[in-house]
Amino acid sequence: MNKILLLIVALVSISANVTAQTTGNGLQITRLTDSFHIYTTYNLYKGEKVPANGMYLVTSAGVVLFDTPWDTTQFQPLLDSILSKHGKNVTHCIATHFHDDRSGGLEFYQKKGIKTYTTVQTDKLSRKYGHKRAEFLLKKDTVFNIGSYAFETYYPGEGHTPDNIVIWFGKQKILYGACLIKSVEDEDLGYLGDANRKEYATTIKNVQKKCRQPRYVIVGHGDWTNVKALEHTLKMAEALKQ
Ligand SMILES: [Zn+2]
């Protein structure tokens, strides 16, 4: 009897481990399209477990990572999961502003041979605050052509931070907005310690002008499935000015 019970316990713990590796509490990967995937990791913020979203794009020339995991224990598991899911290595990584939930893994990934990028403006802030830095610096909005995909980095002005950029996939109409854009669930604009309260709304309007009729708007934290995130953020940013 005891042996059977032990066997059951052993089997249950094995299957629990397998589940943890593939879907994991620490790292979630959700398919957006065949090539685009959203990954989510978690960290503590004001004593609460908060999710952070990043994205990756699978191309014939390798995998492009947009931002790095917030949870530093997930830097390597993310690479491993991508390799086992798609049979491809990450070749490029672009961080969208200087905060840890975006740039924390840059130096880790550079050591793995991945080309890492931020803007010059982000790099200035990363140096100032002792955050991780990228190997390559973008001096202006830049079009990347990787495999058969094209996308551009766009600096719309100050908002969440002075350096926040978004990534626009014009053909697929995917806007990767990161922390500049808030989820429709959010009741406020979140951490505003580095924000520009006066310019935030104008900056969101610039994103709307540049990124016409997005099919997806990927936000930095929380629910990323609602394209109304942009209008929702604008409303809150307008209120911020008053
Ligand atoms: Zn953030």
C-alpha cells in the first residue's frame, strides 16, 4: 500500500515538473500569430506579484527578442524555451527603455552572442542609473530587416520615461508599445517616477498617427489582447495634464 502511494506521489511530482518547464509559473509564452509570441515573467512590485510582457518574432534568420524578462531567473529559460519550441536561437534583442523590466537581461544576452540594441537616449539613462546596457546604440528611428520581416523603432516623445520607444510592424499591423501603453484593465498610468506628465498625451497621439489601425497593441504589463489600450492610455494621459 505504502509503495503504491509513494509511486503515485512520485508520478504526480514528475508530471508537475514537466508542466512547470513547459508552461511554468515563472515564464508564460502565448502565441500571437505563427511568428509572433508574447512572453510573460513576474516580479514583485510594492509587495505584489506583477506580470511583465515582452515579445519575440521567429524569422528564417533567427529569433528577435523585444525586451528582456523582468524576472532575472528567466533569462536562460526563455532562450531554452524558444530553442525547444522553434528550433532557433535568439539573434537580436531590442530594449524599449532603460527600466529593469525591459533592459535587465541585455548584458546576459550579449554574453550569449546575441546582438543587443537600445537607443542612444536609453543608454544615457542606463549609464546614469547603473542599469544594464546594450552593445549597439540606435541614433534615430531605425528600420530593421530580419529574414522576411521588416519593422521600425519609433520614438514618439516622452511619456512613461524620457526615452520610451515603440516598435511598429506596418505589414502585420502589430504595435509593440511596452510600458508606454497601459492595459485596458489599468486604472492609472502606473509608475510615474520618470514620466513626463505634460507630454504623455501628445506622445500617445504621435503613436496613433504613426501606427494606423493596429490589429494588436502589446502593452508592458497585464492584458495585451485589447486594441483599445491606446485610447484608454490617452484618456488617462489627458487627465494627467490637469
Ligand atoms: Zn514596465
